[in-house]
Amino acid sequence: MSIERIKHEGLRQKVMTAEQAAEFVKDGMNLAITGFTGAGYPKALPTAIANKAKAAHAKGEKFTIGMVTGASTAPECDGVLAEADAIHFRSPFQSDPTLRNNINAGKTAYQDMHLSHVEQQMRQGFYGKFDITIIEAAGITEDGKIICAMGIGHAVEAIKNAEAVIIEINAALSEGLEGMHDVYADVGLPPHRKPIPITGPFDRIGSPYLECDTDKVLAVVLTNAGDRNSKFAEPDEVSKRIAAQVIDFLDHEVKAGRLPKSLLPLQSGVGNVANAVMAGLLDAPFDDLTGYTEVLQDGMLDLILAKKMKTASATALSFSPDALARFNENIEFLKDKIILRPMEISNNPEVIRRLGVIGMNSMIEADIYGNVNSTHVMGTKMMNGIGGSGDFTRNGFFSFYVSPSTAKGGAISAIVPMVSHHDHTEHDVMFIVTEQGMADLRGKAPRQRAKLIIENCSHPDYRDMLRDYYDRAEKAGGLQTPHILLEALSWHQRFVETGDMRIK
Amino acid sequence: MSIERIKHEGLRQKVMTAEQAAEFVKDGMNLAITGFTGAGYPKALPTAIANKAKAAHAKGEKFTIGMVTGASTAPECDGVLAEADAIHFRSPFQSDPTLRNNINAGKTAYQDMHLSHVEQQMRQGFYGKFDITIIEAAGITEDGKIICAMGIGHAVEAIKNAEAVIIEINAALSEGLEGMHDVYADVGLPPHRKPIPITGPFDRIGSPYLECDTDKVLAVVLTNAGDRNSKFAEPDEVSKRIAAQVIDFLDHEVKAGRLPKSLLPLQSGVGNVANAVMAGLLDAPFDDLTGYTEVLQDGMLDLILAKKMKTASATALSFSPDALARFNENIEFLKDKIILRPMEISNNPEVIRRLGVIGMNSMIEADIYGNVNSTHVMGTKMMNGIGGSGDFTRNGFFSFYVSPSTAKGGAISAIVPMVSHHDHTEHDVMFIVTEQGMADLRGKAPRQRAKLIIENCSHPDYRDMLRDYYDRAEKAGGLQTPHILLEALSWHQRFVETGDMRIK
């Protein structure tokens, strides 16, 4: 029973239904809501708020909220609120199909942010106070401290910067989560900031509990529902070939003495290809690996269970249903091997650079000069968002971008003359890897990079087109970064018009 | 006399002419050469190397070098070597007209880098060893330690990663520089890195001297020549209007309690507009200002001399001739108010974020969504480079981009539909300021930003053109970031073809 998880007497008195709690939420309010990549989001209240919005809209009344989360949530949160046209502003990351449609239709204003910026900008007062913060938790201690759910995200600042708080206690969460969190709440404001005292990826620097003034709590709602546990695709041939190249390169660096045999802490972005790299590490010649990442997925969990990885640090756990079962079964074994931190710490430039994290992220497309688009489809439509990829790319020891060389059955090339949106610039991206090959961009000028990216990474169907563009661009203007300005984005326009980047 | 500045007996024995020292430099070598924004570069050796290259070329022989500096140097360094076609690779920043032409003509491969990345990538072995490092210094102590010149830049790593070292001792430098430097050489390699122990902008954490194994020193060359001391333009009306808006905004934030009355440490990019903001602060209602910047120019010097600024930290001093005279005259007063650090420290994301530096940089252009181009003219030609602007923009408390709204007598708009090169993305830029007005982009979605930038920042000559583009873009595709892909860069193409971005 959920109620038994509330050990604090005063907060037990505040238990009510989601519908009752939703009454506190008014039109125009700004809400901070926990949730990070399908974990740790409230399960009941968003539907109750969405129903309120629908009822208001049916009566011709306005009802929308501004909503700042940790990262993406799930259909029961972003999905239901978007379906009710209830979100006027959303930040910093999402991946819900209905919300995405609303964003790209201009119904929801979406600010896509580096995740490491979110909490400090809240603390610095850039957003003002939040009217209500809604958090999911696994329990409440006798003295009113909160045991976080499968992630922390921005919960610390979301509570500190809220006028009021509503807590959902989810009985479906393992009680073994208690003690896995490391809630560091001392980042502070300049000019009074101190170094973040992490020198190893598994250093504990905070408390296992989240603190909240119990007087600020308006309501506690009881739930019993799983996170959004999406199944991962089994690594296919393309993913395996990408993974093998990354692993071969790391092995080469170890042999050259430029990396320790246990590598450096690994970050892995969300998605099937990134997950395939982790799967590939199961059989790689490295031991005592460590993780320092934002989302811990199946691949990293299995590395820990297989004792290839010693420890991992993340801000959230995002598992397939099978992996969740393995996690819950092994939670006692995992307890001293997994740390969950605030996303300001998991994604902190200071810590990422100090530890020398090896960053691996997927992309929508890269251009011939090494700029990467992580967010926009054909330049104008938002896919998900930049998430933490910029934090790790700019500050990591290595920054890998991985993708199959084509998408949509070959109609889209992941290597284009110019990316249609720039999220990571030529200054930050070190390696582009497709199933075709890898380009090491370090220490190279743009024209040197172009040759490597075209010859090593592009799909053969597009290679001649890229060579042709590049050759003509060299005759068109300056030779630092040759481009034909009116043609640079023409591949994307062709796709919009014909459904294929290739010339028919 | 320069020779008296060499107190170490062994190194005195190695004094020779620049021509003799240049004999150590062979075709194909990779050199690390100190120098940062016209300060601290060798004055004699580059000409001797250039003469060697010219003589070789006259005989039909190959002679080029790879060259990694701190930042830009001067005509007597980048200029003479470029004029001799002697540079095949150059990184990380330059501003020399002859070298720029070589880069844009494809004769020199130029890697434009974040300055905070340079030293760590050298240490991490991304460049291999340098054959020879050439540094400028103000003197050598009895025990062979080096007193740096008007800047430090990448000198620490340049020496550590060199097979051999050549030192130029410049008698034109004030001997009062001794003690002004803070050489921190302990950043180290992961997984053994510790926090950088700076918690205030004036914290000293290193030694006043640069260390170098005297056995590695091939030669010491004596010089007596000034740095490249370019005159700044007196702030004009446009610069003053930009400065006034930045200062008004900061004053507003102080009054709202979101900034201390002494502000937070200031960073100011290179150039006349940035210098004008510093000049404007002379009469602003703030006291006890501090600086944490990469290049300390006239404006910041005058703030210190006027006792408006308590202390400033930089990696180099880049003065006009008049300001250099004021600096030298007041060096005893300034000694405990200016620190010069390695650029890995002046530009360190960890420190910049911790201190909450207020970053102010100039730009070539911004687009209607807040992306900024700092480096490329019309998308293909390199101007100077990104320098440290990315380090401060991504990590600062505030990030301002300042520019007049037009250039070339109105033929170029600084606000365009899409920037022709992306150095700082919509995720990083907080404020765009022109003489027309200011756009505060924080917490806003791209379409909200577009309205602000067009209405507040663009020049009236271009405002209707921007409104028209934006209105049509809203009908053309997705509404996260509306664009007309084939038209987005057409303003630049029009300028290339007609010399004017406006439609005639």
C-alpha cells in the first residue's frame, strides 16, 4: 500500500485523490514537474489536470500551464496534457509524439535547453518562482524527507523554487531505491560557489534524501503504476558495426597509452545505437569500466550485472520492461554500484571535464565539416531536444556522434552538405561514426574534415553527390569552409518536396 | 640590456642570434609559439624562419611549419610567416590579414578552436609532441625559471609537450611584470584531476614563474621590441548606445536583487564595442567591480586605474600605445590588482561557471532565433576565430552578444534570417544587443525570440525584410524554428553577388 510509504504523520494527513489535488492547479500557472527520460514523472496528476483543462475548454474557458521538467516524461504526463492542449510553454526536453506535434504546429512554445543550465537558471531567478512543483517519490521518511523515484532530474531546485509542492507516492517503485540517490543541494549562487567535490565517478557528496519544507506540501497523491518502459530494439547489423568501430578505436587508444585500461567514465546518449555500443562493451577487452551519464539504460545495467562495469552514476534509470525486472531483482547487489544525482551534477561541465568523460551520442545528421544536428527534422521541426548532449560533447575527453548513414530506407542521408540546424558545432565534435566508417576530426581544418567525413562516413548512394557538392563549393567562395550558399540546404528541401534527398 | 635579464648562467651560454636559432627549425616541423592577441609573441625568430622559408622556396625546396599559438600574434609573427607561405597548419586563433588571406585561399589549413580546449588536447596527446616551442619572456631567474611576457596563453603545455625550446628575452618589457603571473601547471590528466581551487576571481593558485628543463633549451635570443599595440577607436555613438543598454540592464538586475552591487566578474571580448562597454562602466553606478577575462584591454585597465574595478584576471594584456604607457607607469600600483594566468585557467568552464562570469562578446551576425556567427564572413571565409567566446558564452552567468546592427555602410545586416556559420547556438546565447535595442532570449522559444530580435535589434532598413521572411517562413514548414530552406542564406548570397544584402 502506498500510504504505508508515508512515514511522516503530517504528510499522511494531506493524502487526497489526484482530482482533488488538481484543483490547486489554475489556468496560467507555471509548474515544475519531475521526470527524466520516461522515469520519475507523476502518473496520476497530469491526467487530472488534463481533464480539468478539457472541461474548461469545453466551456470556452482558457486553461493552459507552463511546464518545466527534468527531461522527457511519458504519454501519461506530456501526452495527456498535450492531447488536452493544456501546455503553453514547455522546457527543457520532450519526446512525446502528441506534444511534438503541438510544438511543430505552433501550439506550444518550446525552449530546448542544455540540461546542465536548467537548475542554475531556476536558482538564478531567470524563471521566477514556480506556482506548484509536482514530484514523484518512492516514499517519505518519518522526518518528512523524500525518497526519490527512478530519477532526480531537477527535483532539488524544483522544490526550492516552488510556492507549493504536490507529491505523488508510487507503490510500484522498489523500496530498495532508498539509499541509491545522492542529493547534492549546495551548488549555490555566484559569487559564493565552491568546487563540486567530485573527483571520482562514484563519489558520494550529498544526502540520500530530498528535503522539502512540509508546510509547502499541498497534497500527497497515491499511485501504483510503472514508468514508461520502452523496449529497445535488439542491436542490428548497422548498430553492431558502429559499436565495433567505437570499441576498436578505444582499444587502440588504450594500446597507445593514451587511455587507462578501464577507459574513462562512459556517457551514453539515449537510443538504440548508443545502447548497442554499451552491449558491444560486454565482449570488449576492457575491465572495471565506470559510467558517468545522464540516463542509465539497459546496456549499462547489463555491464554492471556482468561485472564489466564497476559503478555507474546517472540522474535517471530508463529501462525496458525486462531490464526493469533485472534491476528490481538485483537491487541489493546494485545499491553500491549505481548513484542517482541531480541533473545539474550528472551533466555538470566542471565534473565532466575533470573526470574526462567519454561522450557518445546519437544524431539526426552531421555535415561535411563536422557540425551536428541533434534536434530538428528538415531544419524546422523539433524532434526531441538537445538534452545533455551538449554538456558531454563540449566537455568530454572524447565526443562521439553515432548514426546509421541513412534513414527512411535510404531517402535521407545522415551526412549532408550543411546541417539544417546546428546543435553542436565544428568546435565541439571529435568523431563521426556510421556503419560505413569513422572520421577523426581532431586537429583538422574544415576541408580536411570534409574529405574524411565524405569518404569514411557517408553512404555510397550519397558519396558522389557529396563529392560533387564539395568540389563545386571549393570553386564558389572562401576556402576555410567551402559552401554554395543557395544549395547548402537544398537536400533537405528536396526531401520535403519529393520525400527523397536523392535526385531522381 | 637583455642579457642581464638572464640570471641563469647555463642559459646565458645559449644566447645566439635569431638567424642562428632559426637553423634548428626544419621543414615540416610542428611548432608551439606563444602569443595571445598581439602580446607575448616572439619578435625576432619568426622573421628569421620566414627568411629561411623564402630562401628554400627560391631554390624550389619545400619549407612549411605547423603552428599552434595561444591566440593571435602580430605582423612580425603570423604576418611574416604567412607572407613567406611558411605555414601549412595553424591553430587555434589568428587575426592577421596576410594569414587570413592564405587561409581563405586554401594555402593554410586552419583549425579554429575553443581556447579552453587547446592545452588539454595538447596534454591528452591529440597533437603528439611539438618539435620546438618558441616562447617570449621578460627574463630568466638564477635557477632557470622563466618570467613570462605580457601574456601566458598556452606556454605551460607548450613547454611540457615540446622536444626542445627556444626563448626570446625581450628587453622592452617592464621588469615590473615579475610577480604578476600565476602559473598553475597542475590541471593534469583524467582520471587524476582535482578541482581547480579558484573560488574568487583574484585567487592565486600557482607560481609566478614558468618552469622549463634548461636542458631542453636550444637557444636564447635577445630582442627589444614592443608588442603589437593597436589603437582603439574612441567609442562612437553606436558603441555608446550599445554600452548604455548593457549597463542599464545590469543596473536593473542589481536593483531587482539578482546581482550583487559589485556585479559578478566581467569578461569582455576583443574589439571596439566591447571596449566601449568597459568605458561606459567608468560612469556606471557599480563599485568594486572585478574582471575574469581572457584579454585585458584599455577599458578594463582604466577601470582599475580609476578604482572602479578592484582586480582583474586575464591570460594576456593587449593595450593601445597610450594604455601601455599607463600600464608601465603604474605597474607597482597594478601588481596586486592584475593576475595573468594560463589560458586553460582564464577560459576554464569550471571556473567561469563557478564564479558566474558575465560574458560580453562581439559578433559578426546573429539570426532571428539567437544563433551567433563569430567567425565567418558570408559563410565561407574565416575572419579571426572563435577564441574564448564559446567558453564564456556557454558557461557564463549572462552571455551578451553586441554589434552595430549594420556594417559596410548599411550593406550588411548584423541580424539575418539564418547565420551563415554557427559558432554559438540558440542554446547558449542569452542577450543580443545592437544600437537599436536589446533582446532578452532567456526562457523563450525560437518564435518568441524571433519577434524580439527583429523588433528590438534589427536596423529599420532591414526590419521589414526580416518580418517578411519570418511571416513567410511560418507558412513554409515546422513551427519550432520556421525557415525557408532555400532562402535562409540568400541574403549572404545577394551580398556576394551585388555587394549589398538589400534588394535594389
